[in-house]
Amino acid sequence: MRQLNLQSAQGMVEYALILALIALIVIVALITTGGQLLNVYSNITATMCSYHVGC
């Protein structure tokens, strides 16, 4: 029974590490492309406002 609990805990730790790695990759990607994403969002907002949608 104790061996099963240790394996389950190990699996949870592995999933947590994978999730942390994915989160780190997403954060780095957003930091490096943040300015470009802001420009795209601004262009979309300006276009929508020119058609009086969502302003």
C-alpha cells in the first residue's frame, strides 16, 4: 500500500514539473512577443472602433 502511495506522489510531482515547464515557456514567449501582441491588439481595437463596434 505504501509503495502505491509513493508512486502516486511521484506521478503528481512529475505532472507538476511538466506544468511548471509549460508555464515558464508561455511566460517567456509572452515576454519576447509582448510588444508585437500589443500592436496587433491595438490594430484590432482601432479597426473595430472605426466601425463603431465594441467602443
